[in-house]
Amino acid sequence: MKKFVKLASLSISIILFSACNLTTGFNWLNNKETILSAHRGAHTAAPENTIEALEAAIDMNYGAIEIDPRMSSDGNMFLMHDDTVDRTTDGAGPLEKMTSEQIENLKIDTTDYPEFSNKTVQYKFLCKRL
């Protein structure tokens, strides 16, 4: 139940964090327009699934942001597309088998984004921001 509540509240937060403004009466299901979604945030502008990629998607006026929430071994939510942290960080192994402390010490691979060098995975900032 605890996992469901965290995942549900993160999902609701993402909808609110996106460019969707719930106060205007906008209805995603009845919309006839094409809406662009930023896959893993605006990962062409910043490393995928980072706060910077989410902020870039908002700045670029995407209509939605697709993310990949995963839970650490101690029950905290992180954004990571792959089953393992190997491709996008300096670590190795499945995120679900790591503690929050281990994950927070991972450095994001910024090879294609030199302006974000030494970026680390941020859990607490993500939860506070959303």
C-alpha cells in the first residue's frame, strides 16, 4: 500500500508539474489537438529524467512530461528509465536494489551535456520541487 500511495502522489504531482493548467478546464481525454510530450523530460536539452530536463520541458512549452519513477530498496522514488543505473550514471546495477544514499551518490553521465558536469541524482529536491 505504501508503494501505491507514493507512486500515486508522484503521478499526480507530475500532472500538476506539467504545462497542464487544471484551472482552465482543459480535458486531456476530450482534446482534439496534438500535444507534444517531453519523453524523460526534455532530454535533448539536459540529461534525461533530471530536474533540469523537467524544467527545460516546461520552458520549451511541452504539453506533458513523461517520466519513469522507480523505487529504491528503502522505499524512496527516483527517476530512472532503465532497469539499471549503468547507462545514465557512473554506477552499476538495478536501482531497486540500491538504498537512497547509494543512489544519491551516483553521478549522472553528462558526456553529451558538459554544462551539467558533476550532476548527481537528486531525490529530496525532486520531492520538494514537485
